[in-house]
Amino acid sequence: MKNFSNLFVKYLCSFALICGFAFFSVSTFAEPVTEDPLERQVLDIGKDLRCAVCQNQPISESNADLAKDMRNIIREQIQAGKSREEIVNYFVERYGDYVLMNPPKRGPGTVVWLAPVVLLLAVGISGFLFLRHRRQESLPPAPKLSQEDAALVRAARKQNRI
């Protein structure tokens, strides 16, 4: 029985060694990953453009049909030799400033940039005024103790002193 267990352990160790060697040697025969520069440009431009179907998702990450079409248009325009600005302007002319992930800080886009600041200021000022008003309110004066209650308090104090 002892020989069988020793033999089993040897085969198990040999099997594990062969599997480990095969696992780590496979990566040496793999080809390096190459990236298509055109696809990289399409995705870089797509990061700045919002999908009109999806909510707040760039077309580079969206799987909607419209986003795929927009990526194809970007690819065609890059192949035609257009610059990044020309491609972005093409989509702004079609969809308006909404298509930009970072809307411009002019015109209607001003509201998008200023609304959080105005809201934060309004909440801060309201909180300050509320706390200031609350601090000025004083508690009503404590009611006067009756003679009986005062006698009970004196008696309790005397008991605690002993």
C-alpha cells in the first residue's frame, strides 16, 4: 500500500509539473497584440461624442445601432483625411451641442456649467441662514419650582451628602 501511495504521488507531481510547463510555455508562442491605429483614432474621437440614444454614454462604449453608425462615419471621415475638429463639428452640426460629452461653456451650455455652482451656493447660504437663525433662538426659561418641589430637592441633596 505504501508503494502505491508513493507511486501515486510521483505521478501526480509529474503531471502537475508537465501541466505547469505547458501552461507557462504557451505564452511564449503567442503573437504580440497589435492595435489598429485607425480604430484607436475612432475610439478617441468617440470618447468625446455622446450617443443620442443612450443616456450619458460615449459612442466609443455604446453598442446601440446609432453609435455603431456614428463610429463608421468617423472611420470614413478619418480615411477621407478630415481632422478631429472637422469630424466633431460635423456631428455638432447634425445633433447640436448635446452630442458633446463636455458641452461648451457658451450659450445654452453655460447653464450646464453654472447650475451646479448656483445650486451649491444656494444650499450653502440656506444652511448658513438656517443654522444662524436656529442659534439665535433661546430656550424658554425654566418654570419656577413650587415650595413642595424645592423641599423635595433639598431633602434629596441632604441624603446624597451622607
